[in-house]
Amino acid sequence: MWLTGATRIPVAGFHKLIDVEIGAHRRVNTCALVLTLAPVDLAIPDEIVKYFCELVVNSARFMLD
């Protein structure tokens, strides 16, 4: 929902697959279906997964405002 801006998956599906990129800043482009993640300075894989999971969970307010 927060990545696409849609409240549900369209009947015909989205116009393309979601792209995930690494860039200088975190951002979501709902029209182009692109998620850009910024590099993080974490060495332990579990910490990296936890960090990005928290970003997703905390982004739930995207559609509420």
C-alpha cells in the first residue's frame, strides 16, 4: 500500500514489477513503482534486515496523512 499508493492490487495487476534500487537517499516513487534504499553502515546481516523492516513498519503512516 505505501509503495504503490493503491488500497488494493488492481484487477489487471500493476503496470510493471516493483524496482528496488540503492541510491543516496531513501525514497518511494508510487507512480514508477520504485523503492530506493540508501546504503547503511551496518556489518551484521540481522541488523540490516531489522533496520529495513523497521523502515517499512514505520512507513505505514504514508497512506494515513
